[in-house]
Amino acid sequence: MHLPIRPFALLIMVSLLFVPLIRAQDNPLNDPDLKEMLKKAQEMQKQADDQTAPSPATKTSRRKNAKRKNCRPR
């Protein structure tokens, strides 16, 4: 088959024309919406860490647990 070249040439020319218009931002960290979303994500991470943080075991509770298990405390 012999396909005409004009449709392909037109497609290439149109794509070359619009590529600069749809390229990615140069520096996405300057985007104010992105900065706001990152701050919210950090706050959510801090809240999650606070909720899942284990309570520190005291020496007395370690000794009690060791006595229950008949082991030596650290």
C-alpha cells in the first residue's frame, strides 16, 4: 500500500506546534497549591505519628513484667 504523506506531515507539524504549550512546569515547588498540599500532608503525618507512638516503658513496669516472666530486668 502506498499511504499519502500529507496526513503524517500535518500530524508532525501540529505536534511540534503544541509540545511547548503542554510541557511540564519548570519548577513545580513554586506552585502555591502544591505547597499547601505538602503542608497538610506533613500535618497529617505528624498527627498519625502522635497517635501511633508507643508509650515509653518505665523501669518499674519493665521490672514488673520481668517478674511475671521470671526473667532478669535490663
